[in-house]
Amino acid sequence: MVQINKNRIEINGNIVELPYSILEAKEFEQCILVIFDYMEFNQNSVARNFHSIKQDGSILWVAENPTTQSTDAYVHFISLDLNGHQVVVNNFAGYTCTIDLADGKLLKGEFTK
């Protein structure tokens, strides 16, 4: 079970400290999907704030963003499709994004604003 407290995640009794505050996190197989607080990233560039991390805190991948706008940042999970091996997340720039859980590649970015 995963518990979140600001920039720390407790995973099965082990505490992992991460570089940014966490907005949301979800367990997936042997990793944790983490959306960090985009306000802690450089406000003049894309926030690369959606990561997949191992239970020891090391990074597996950083998700691709749909644009190069400074407002491009992930904000929350919509759904997790284990059979399709993908996750759908909302983006502050107005996109609904489908991300491949294997490597963080952007499979689909649909402007919905």
C-alpha cells in the first residue's frame, strides 16, 4: 500500500523521499505512477512532472508532454487501463493524454479545452 505525505511516499513500510511535492500517485505492478506538483517546476517551460518510479525511488521513465507550451503540465489521473497497458491523464494546457505504461510515450494527446 502507498501513502503520500508532501514529497514522501511510504511503500510497504519503506519511505522514499522525492524531489517535488506529489499531487497524485497510483501503484502499478512493481512501480508507482507519480504526478508531481507542477508549481514547483520552472514556470517558463514544460513541466515534465509525470514519472514512473520504482519502489526504491529510482525513475523508470518520465512521460512525454503533448506540447512545448509553458502551461504544459500533468494535473491528475483519469483512468488506468491495465489490459491496454496505458494511463489517461489530464493536462493543464487542456489536453487529455494517453500514456504508454511501458515507457512513458505519449500515445494520444487530445485537446479538450
